[in-house]
Amino acid sequence: MVDTLVAPILEARGISKSFRGVHALHDVSMTVRPGEIHALVGENGAGKSTLIKVFTGVYAQDDGQVLHRSEPVSFGDPHAARVHGISTIYQEGNLVLTQSVARNLFLGREPRNRLGLVDFRSMHAQARALLAEFSITADVEQLLGSLGPAAQQMVAVARAAAIKADVVIMDEPTSSFEPREVETLFRVIERLRDAGVAIIYVSHRLDELYQICDTVTVLRAGRTVHHGPLDELPRTELVAAMLGREYAPLKLRRMESADDSAPDVAPVLEVDRLTRRGLLHEVSLDIRPGEVVGLAGLFGSGRTETGKAVLGAQRIDSGTVSVDGFVLRTLTPAASIDAGVALLPEDRTVEGVLPNLSIRDNIVLGALPRLSRLGILDSGRIDALVRQLMSDLNIRASGPEQKVGTLSGGNQQKVLLARLLCLNPKVLILDEPTRGIDIGAKIEVRVTIDALAADGLAVLLISSETDELVEGSDRIVVLNDGHVIDVLAGGRLSEDDLILSIAGIDKRAQ
């Protein structure tokens, strides 16, 4: 329980910020106290990132005050904020991947010897001790880029603790984490809280918010619409506050053919015993037109590798992929795309969007040969198609020429979906389609997937979120260590059964 009599450590009073006449923040207020884990939530575009950047000196507010330890402050840049004890861990990372783990932990404050040179021995020893505190097993001398996303994020948390920050801002810190890694992070956060550090926690995952946070501030359209104890705000009311409308649980389509009594419909995709040494072991599955098949399993189970193998982006040692009954003789991305298979990658920022290109260029990138006549691009046809897709997918932007890098995460994801639809696919492979996007955009993406399946597309839905799989799938294939260990359908299509299956427990045998 947060002591409201304790003076705030960080406070926003009436903060306003505009860009080219558009209000990003309007009279926003927020109070954070020592030893408090404070949720900052809202749809993408609600103003969360702008407020964080005002707190940390990236932006100067147009009006209002920021107070740190009850004193008005105006940081000129993030470094000045860090010097004052305010550290930020961004969703996409703010580390130097080409430097060692130790250099990242001590960046800008490396221990030095009497000659003024970096004392690597001391730095490595301190780095090992710091990582041990956070249960991070990594060679401090290896390049940070060689670690996985979760380990990189934990290094960022350790760095924030190392600089003795009194406020740590975490922007979607668990977007790349598995459940066990989330629990490790939560233990670290609780340790920081017990030491009096204030945590501002930005996440779209309601389970996490209600598990770890004490207080919540909700932003909508750049305004504060709620501020108070989180345990006094039911989930439905939180979602309603964020969206500005009443929330009803998703009522997604279930194919009548999803159970064992369904009529025999020929699969559009058949995957037969795909094998890649050390990764996949005779993985088989099939998807019928209009069916959503979920692919579940823990990190390292082979989910993403299966999706890439079906597209031909992951080399296999044996096995076949068939589309409409025809075996793909050459399993390459080009051959798979020509056959009607399209993949939405797990990491949109690395493998997906081109941030410096426009929405228009990003959407039509893979379909230019189909949008030309005699080798000449048909601009009118392209413009009409882009506008139609932007409308169909509700891509919120000033227009087709807006750069994708300026869009919210949810809108970037919808741009990638539009790119896939330009290919006129028969099979959509969607790897973590709602990772790192806000609740409103998540609902829109899920409903879009449902509508695409209703139009006859076959969808392979890869996700680490059990509710997403259960709510959105007709069947779920469960992987463990590259093996198919179960298929859930009909009466077994529930979160309880899915969790038991992932854990290797068959409830039917009990």
C-alpha cells in the first residue's frame, strides 16, 4: 500500500504539449511517490510516450510544470534527467548492441585507473556482481547484441539500478519476455520498490498491471481521464476509460467444422513432418479455408521456427509443405509467396516495417510486380488500393504519405497486414500479431483476423498469449522442444487445458 502522505518523487502538473498545432498532451497531471509501482496506460496515441519524453527532457512542455522531489525541474536532455535519478527503459531498447554487456552497464561512467583509462578488470568484476543480483547469466564481455531480447531488457533494468535511480520508467518491458522471465523482472521491480524507488510501468497487458502495480493513471487523447489506486478500478472500467467506450469481451467466430464431427474440407495448407536438426522434429499440421489454427508453446518450443519454415525462410532437413494439394518443390520465400503463403514476422521493427518510407510504399512493397502494366507502375491503381486498405484496416494517419516510423505500434502492425493482403494470400502466418500494441489496436487486429478467416483465408496464429489463442483459434497445435505434443479442439479449447498441455499434463489422463 502506497503512503499518500509521503511527498511525491515525481509530479506532472497541467502538462500540455503540441506538435504543429495538434495537442499531444492537454492539461495532464500525474503524481508518483517513492516505493510506488505506477501504471501509465492508454491507447497508442493517447500521450504516454510524449509524457515520458517530457519527464526525461526529450521534449520541453508548452505549459505546466514537472516537479522532482517537490522542486520544479526542466531537463535539457535525457542525460540531465538520469543525473537527477530518472532512468527510462524503452520498449525498443536504448542500449548499444555492438558494445559488450559490461560497457552497456557502465556507459558514460566507466571505472578508470590512475592514468584515466577504462579499468576493464574493475568494470567486468562490477558488471558480474550486478548481473548476479538480477539472476542474469551472461558473459559480461560478450556483445549485448548476441543476447536475446529478454536478456537485453534485463541488462537495461540492471543499468537503471546501477545508476541509483529514484525513478525508473519502464515502457512495455515484457514485450519480448516468456512467463518465467516476467516473474524474474517482477522480483527485480519489487526489490527496487522496497528500496524506495518509484516505478512508472507502461504496459498493455492487464494481467501484469493488476499483478504488480499499485496506482494507475489513464490517458486518452492526450488528457488524464483517471488517476487512483488500481485495485479500486475493475478491468472493464479500466478498458472503458482507455477506449472512451463500453467494453465487451471479444465474441470471435468458431468454425462449425472445428470439432471432430465437422464435414471433411480439404486443407489449403498441409505441413508434413518438417524437421530441422535441433529445432524442429517432424512437425505436422494442416489448415482448412476459413480456419484459424493456433500455434502454442513456451519460448524455444519451435513456434516461430515453424512459421518461418512454412514460408521457406528457415532451412529444413526434411519434410514437405503443400498448398492446395500441391507440394512446393523448392521451399523458399519466393516460391511460398507465389503459392499464396504470407508471413507477418514476430518483430515488426527489425523484420517488418521500413520506418523512413511512407505508408503507401510500405504497403505495396511486396506487390509492385502485380501493380504494374508492361513494367510501368499503375499509380492510380496503387493509390486506390492503398486508400482502400487503410480504410478497411482503420489505419490512423494523416494520409498515405506519412512515414511509417511516426505511427503507433498498432498502426504499424496494420500497415504490415495491409502489405500481406496486397499479395492476395491463401494462407496467412501471423507471428505475435498483437505484441506490443495497445488494447484498442489489439481488439481491432483480432477482429480483422477473424474477418479475414471468414472470407476464406487460412490463418496460422502464433502467439505467447493463451487468451489470444483460445479466443481466436478453431484448433490449437501445441509444441514443446520442436515436437507437436498436443492438438486442442472442441471441448478442450480452453485456457486451462492449454496451460496444462503446454506444461505437458494431459487432464484426460487424470
